Amino acid sequence: MTPYEKVLAELPTEIVVNDKDIINGYTTDFRKKYTGESPALLRPRSTEEVASIVKLCNLHNVALVPVGGNTGYCGGATPDESGQQLLISLQRMNKIREVDADNLSITVDAGCILSEIHEAAEQENLMFPLSLGSQQSCQIGGNISTNAGGVSAVRYGITRDLVLGLEVVLPDGQVLSNLSPLRKDNRGYALHQLLIGAEGSLGIVTGASLRLFLPAASRVTAFLAINEISDLMPLLAKAQRYTGEAVTSFEYISGASLDLLFAGKPELRRPIQTPSEHFVLIEAASSSPVLGLDQAIEAFFEDGMSGEIIVDGVIATSEQQRQDFWNLREHIPKVKCSTAAQ
């Protein structure tokens, strides 16, 4: 009996998937650049079952590969070609454990889909700012394990800045639980920060307490063509000054990327006809119902034009136009992945 067979023999059959068609959905990465093999997919239903799996794998010296939504671009959730590594997915651990509106926090299972966390926050008239093109399928455990950046990092930070506490199964099967959403916590080491971005190498995240924020009462989005790539930092500094640091997103898009996108998806429309090698998608938001951003963005736009940093630009006048801008940004990686796969 092989080491992994010994592990499987001691686990509840309800959490072991042997169907090759299902397993094969997890053995190739999102970009289809890496393909491995695995004899089984494990789908635990609780932190206790994750701990049992990890203990057995540690005992029998079996490698365990955690997989989330399989939306990463680096192959980190893909098993090797040996066929000896077991896959573990927390997709069945997908509960919203608690939303604390007074404390602006939410506690969730690691298998929660990112968009479902957004929806849970919105039901309390709050928002979770981590936003990714893959948010309809990526899992928060994977976001934490890869320290995902997201498009709102300018204002709210990356995943590391949004995590208040974690529940993690360590490599020996012990459970480290610190899900307290306490903000002003200066009690020694912040161990959860060590685990964020570790990609499963230091443990498997099973639960998380996350920061929530007040939703935007006003929002302004603009698509800009700029003169030089060296103008990016001065342009962001101007935008922060004019908006009172209300900039939530500042996304650079190369002209070459847009050309590739429109060649692959001719049904999409260019927001700016002026040719340029460099573009910026900028968004600012305020939670105040009385402080608008329109005048601030217009003043920023005029300053940038007069200083010859901004070549041309358009400010979204509707939610549909805003979504069209973001649709361009979110489709660029998909087109690049499709081209690379060919």
C-alpha cells in the first residue's frame, strides 16, 4: 500500500473524490500551462476534518496541495506529475459565520467565494473592498494564501491589510485560531500576518475575520490617455491631492494590451480614440452623502491636461459606462492567457 493509499484508507469516504473527471478539473492551472496528476481530491466539511487530513498526511509523509478557485496565474495550486500528491479543496466550507456591522467586520469560512462575501457585506449596507476579475469563482482562502492585490489597493490596501484574524491548520495538524476582530490589538506577535501570502506552505487557512468598510455614496471613474509612463506617480499624487485621498483604484493599462484586447474581442469599443502607448483607469469614491467628487476630478483632469501629463480622457457619465471601462481592464488578462495557450 502506497503512503497516499494509507491516508485515504483512514479518511471518511464522504470526503474523498476518486472520479478522474472531477479530479482532472483541478490538475491543470488556469492558464493551461501546467498539468499534473493526483489520485484523489479531498473535500473536508469542517476545520476538524482538515486537521485530520493534515495529521494523516504528516504521519505518512504525503504531500498535500490546497486548491481554491483555481484562478491563479502561477500554477501554485497544481500538483506535480508524480501522481503521489493529494488535492484538498475547501469548497464545502463556505459559510458566512458572522457579520458584525457595529465592528465593521465579517468572519467567514475559507471556502467562501469572494463575490458571496461582497453580497453578505452589502446586505448590511457595508462593503468588502477586495475586488478581482475572478471574484465570481476565487475563494477567500486562496486570496489570503496568495496575498491577492486587487484593484482597490490604492485606498484599502491588499489582502494583508484586510485580515483581522485567521484560523489555520498547521503542518502537524494543530489548529491555530485567532479570529478575534479586535482592531487595537498589540499583544505580541501577529502570527496571522506570517501566514498571509505563504501559499499553504505554513498551513491551510480554514477561516478568516475580515475588515469591512462603509459603502461608496458617490463614485467617479475616468479613463485617461497619458503621455509617458514616468508620469504615473506624479499623476497619482495629483489625484490624491485633488480628491482628498479618495482614489480607490489607479490601474495602468498599456496601449499594446488594449490593442491585443480589441483584436481578440472586436465587439468591444475603445473609450478614447486618441492613440497612446499608456492609459490609466482611475476611480475615486466617498462614503459621505454630502461630499461629491465631480468637481475634484474635473479640476484634477484640467490640471493634468494643462501640464501635458494627460493627453486625453473621458469621465464615465453612467454606471454602464463605468462598467464598460472596468470590463476592458478585466478582460485583458483573459485575452493574454488565451493567446499564450494557443
